[in-house]
Amino acid sequence: MSSEDILNTIAKVKGLVPAEQMRAIESKSSQIAIDHTPWFGNKSLRLKLEEIKTAISENRLLSFDYSDRLSQKSQRIVEPYRLVLKDSNWYIQGYCTTRKDFRIFRLSRTSSLEILKETFLPREFNYKSQDFSFRTGREATTVKLLIDDSIRDLMVEFCGEENIESYGDNKFIAHCPFVEDEFWYNMLLRLGDKCEYLAPENVRSEVIRRIENLLAAYKKS
């Protein structure tokens, strides 16, 4: 069903609902607004999302340049099947005709996105659940953190209230998912001195090594 068909169907349904009841429905629906566009930075996100939704609804191929986690660039032609929003980032899930397999592409790493004239016959697609391993290809482990009260709310959003426990004055223990790669180390190092890594030992040692390297770089300058 195309976007135009959906709009026509909605208009027909509205015509069957009494005006007073429709006003009440519209009032309720306007009480919550969801806007996935960023405050700053990538202002073309909304346009990209609209183009991808069009390609999905019309079964049209997408072409784009892609830069992976290792900054290796390639051109891809993809059969798009689904848009995924995970942890404030958008992903395209579809069949990559270049790699001959189903793949997931982070939208922020795409450029020169274009809807092609060619259409495709949808393949049987397994809408498997998304988890931490889908982004990196690696399983997540759990790290034990000693956190300051000032970042408790942030960690609750990330880990869940059930994984935060009190630990003395203005301190808490947090048990959080973690993947051992550059993205996750850099993300948690942003917490600075408000967070201490307690376990596992290999993660703690790696964090110490990175902090020492950072300090050495500043001492050189």
C-alpha cells in the first residue's frame, strides 16, 4: 500500500467518525510529539528517511556510498526492507546486492543516497530482533561501574533502574552492557571522573591504558 493509499484510507475513516468525536481524537493524538531529527548537525536526516520510506513502499533499489566502522568506503545497491531506530541512531535493514546477503547499514555513514528506477521482488526476510551484537557482530558483556550521583539518571536510561544499586554517599554501582571495541570504550570514557570501572579486570586495565596514553599525549604538548 502506497502513502497515497494510506492517506485516502485515513480520510475515509475520518468521514465515518462524528465531528465532535474526531476533534477529541485529534486533541489526544497531539498531546505526544516524537521528533527524531537532531538539534544540531545532520539536517538532511528527515529527507533521507523520507526517501528510504518511499523506496521501501515502492520496492525500489537504493544506491549509496557507505563507510563502515573501519572507515572503509564502498558503493552499495540495496533492497531496503526496514528502517530501524536504535539508541538514537537510524539503520537501514535490507539485502545488499553487492555482498549478496542481508545487511544493516547505519544511516549516518551513508552519502550520495539515491532511489533507483529499478524495482525488486521482495525476498523472504527474517525480521530478527535487534541486540548489541547486530551493530558490531560481537556479543555484549557486562561491566561493573562505580558512578557518581550526578550521572545516575543518565545511567538509568542506559542500563535500567534494576541494574543500579546504592553504594554509600552519592555513589552507585551500575551493571551495564558493554562491547569491547572503540565505539564503546570512547563512549564510556566520556563520563570522565564521574565513573570508575571496577570489573571485569581486562576492561579496567584497558581503560587505564587509554587514560595513560591520553595523559602522555597532553604532557608532550
